[in-house]
Amino acid sequence: MPKKKNSMRSLLLSFLLLPISVFAGNPSSINLSYSIQGEDIIMTWTSQIGVDIYQIYKATSINENGTLNYQLIASIPTDGNFQLEYTDRSKKEPLLNYYKIVGSDYNHKKVSESVFTANFINKDYYTLNIIPNFFSDLLEFEFNTEIAGEARITVEDIINNFNKTVSVTLESGYNTFAINLDSHESDRYVVKIDFANKSTYRLVEMKNNNEKILTSDE
């Protein structure tokens, strides 16, 4: 892999370890969710009072000091809609893809802002999205893979002595499934995925905010 891509990947991984609150500043947060389906990133969010237009940005490069350079990819007027959606169908590099959504009024005053990452680090193997369900005991998964096989998923809360392992048969393409956490409640879980001769670890925050996922690979 070229040195430049390795450098960018290292910087992006380091950048992910920063709390998302660093990005927030004074603007309020956006009630945002997203889904990874193949190459597509489907973003869905709730419109807010005082916002007339939302602008979606995608990070295109990273500076040596760790700050990201964003490019505007779409502008969506609210037009009185309660819920808005945008899909980025562009081809994704095997990196963490950073997105920023900014809500402004017609005078270009920023009202709200949220930043999130879509994880394509393991794109050569698979892409995986883990979605905490804040209203049930389920941890939901979206799994995109070019090869079929069996994945072994372990969900663990070390502090409160919880461990659950399940095996899931995956088909080639888009898969979705859920793991029941058996009424166990925790602020965060460590999720280990063993698939395609590779282990991936995810730290999943089980609280209703936009701090999505911290990722490290074994």
C-alpha cells in the first residue's frame, strides 16, 4: 500500500479516538442515524426548529495537525419535512469515511451540526455497521460481505461480567441480524467479530447520542 494511504489511515484512526464532542462546539446536535448497505451510506435525521437547509459534507483529506478538510456534497432544504434523508452512493475507499451535517437558517446562521464516521476499513473483507437499539434489548447489525460464511460474534461487558457469543451464517451481499442482550443493561459493550480469518473489535456506546463507534483491528 502506498505510504501516503498508510499515513492517512493512521491519522484517521488516531482522529477517531477523539471524542465526537470536540466537533460539536456551540451548535446543537442532530438526531441522526445511518445505515451502510454495500457502497451506500444512507443518512436519516430529524429536522429541527430554526433550520431551513441542511448541508452534507464529506471529508476529503486530513491535515498534519489532525484536522479534516470537508467538501460539500449536498444541500437539502427542509421544506417543512419532519424527517430528511440523503444517500452517498460514491465508491468508498477502505478507510474511515467522515461526514458532517450542518443545519442553518436562510441567513446562513449555523443552528446544528453533527459528525459521524462510516467504517470501511475492512472493505476487502466486509463492512459492518452496529446499531444500538435504545428502546429494546437488541443490538442490531448490518453486514456487507463479498463472500459467504459463518461469523462468530461476541458481545461483552467486562465491568458487569456479561458475555454472549453467537454464530451467524452470512450470505454474499447485504445481511442484517440482531443479538438479544438478555435484558442486560450497560453503557457500553465490546463487540468482537471473527469472520474471514480476521478479528475486529468494536466499542459500542449504548446511549442516545451521535458518538457512534470506536474501532480497532486485531
